Amino acid sequence: LKNQNPVISKPRYVRVNTLKMDVESAIQEIGKTNKVTKDDMVPDMLVLPSGVDLHDHPLVKNGSMFLQGKASSMVAVALSPKPGWKVLDGCAAPGNKTIHLAALMKGKGNIIACELHKERVKVLEDTIRRSGATNVDIVHGDFLDIDPKDPLFAKVRAILLDPSCSGSGISAKRLDHLLPSYSKGHDVDTATSQRVKKLAAFQRKALAHALSFPDVERLVYSTCSIYQTENEDVIKSVLPLARSLNFELATPFPQWPRRGLPVFEGSELVLRTDPTEDMEGFFIALFVRKKSTNSSGK
Ligand code: SAM
């Protein structure tokens, strides 16, 4: 009985929004009613016992804390933009990662958050407002239509690309799909497979577009999918382009043991989280541009 549902015993995670509150104060406040520790990998992430529900907690309601999973919170940390940078979030709503970027940048610099769908722009606006971030500009439009040479975007130094995906790594969706082969990232039924192929076509295009921004030094591609088609296959398909632009894959969270499926050389550099073991199934790849020898030392 004890092992019937191992997911139940997983801890809860909450991210302190350091734009509004420091981590020690949050621990003190949350610690009044719950056992709380700091996560050992993701800064500003608190770990609470399984089953704790903080949805109605005043610190969540007022935007001092966000209920964001650990895997999702690893994405902005993998990008690690510096305070003062210009950063582009290509597919931004609802904005969890946008405001995480703002916190990591200590509110300094500029984040451009692009979102295609009008209704979701409203959600994005609300998330940003609740977070207290004041350095985010929203672009309502198609990321693919952004001109990398436009002076507004030419100085972008980091891009976070978290495009629409099947969501197959998130538990609610996973329930319909829980087949042993999925955890290996392989076959899906035909309808799903058609949808996933369509998504992957967009993901490839968006990632190639992101690589074309002239000043980008760091680029993170992430999904909450467990399918190889949306993950390793997308990365593999852009590698020749990435290399021609002087990018190479880097290793986000080298201490994290679960890496990419071994389907291309270097796949051990990308990162996976597992929907059962790690609560959510995410995929993270980090591209870093090699400094050219005649670089001005940026
Ligand atoms: N990064 C977000 C977060 O952590 O809160 C989640 C992003 S969600 C996976 C993908 C978003 O991209 C959706 O809101 C979707 O409407 C938007 N999107 C899809 N196609 C787009 C496009 N061509 N340009 C800009 N945004 C797009």
C-alpha cells in the first residue's frame, strides 16, 4: 500500500519572488505553519511537505511567492541573465518564467515578453503586475515576426524560448497518456503524433529564429513535454545552424543526473526531468555562443 502512488509523497515547491520579499523572511513566515527548507539546486525555491496547499496563502495572493514547480523554475536559472541585460521571452504567457527572469535580474535591465494570443496577454499582464516587476515590456504578436535586426531587438543578449508544446510532462495531461513507452520518449498514438509533429515544426522554426538574433549569447529552449519529437529531435535539427552561428550546447545544472535521450552526439548536455520521479516532465537545452577571438570582451 505504501508504494501504491509514489507521486503523492513528493514535496511541494514554491518560489519566493525576491522582487517583493527575501527568502529568509519567507521562510520565517511559512515556517510558522509548515516545515520548510530551501531547495539545494534552485535559488529562492522553498520545499514544503507533500499535500501542503498554499493557493490561498496571503504571500501567494500578494505576489511575494509563486506556486511554480521545481522543473519549471530551473528554466530561467539555466538561462541566468545578468542584471542590466536585455532579454527576450519569446512565448511568454502566463509569465511565470518572465517574472522569474525579472527577479534573477534584480529588476535591472529590460525584458521583452512576446505573446501571440490576446487572451493570454491579459494573463501575462496580470502575472507581471502581481510580481511587481517594472522592467518588462509586452509585445503582443508572433515571435516569428520579430525582426532580429530591428534596433529594439538587436541588442538582446539572452532568449528564453518556452514554446507551445503537448504538455505531456504535466501530470493532468499525463494521466491520459501514461504508457510505459512514453517515459522512454517514443511512440504516441496517431492523433497525438500528428499534433506533436505540428508542434515540433513550430518549435524548430522558433528555435532557429531565436538563434538568428545577432547579439544573443545565451539561449534556453524548454518544453513541458516528454516526447523526443519536441525535445531532442528539435535540438538535433538546429545543431548545424547553431554551430554555423558559433553556438554550442552547454550543460545546465551539471549535477542533475537525468539528461537527454542518447539520439545525437552531445545529448547528455541537455536536461530532462521525469513526470513521475521529479513531479513534472520538462526538457531544457542551453545554447551558449562562443566568444569570437576578436570579441570586444562583452
Ligand atoms: N513560459 C510560459 C510560463 O512559464 O509561464 C509558458 C509558455 S506556454 C508553454 C507557450 C506560450 O506561447 C503560450 O501562451 C502561447 O499562446 C504562446 N505562443 C504560441 N505561439 C506563439 C508565437 N508564434 N509567438 C508568440 N507566442 C506564442
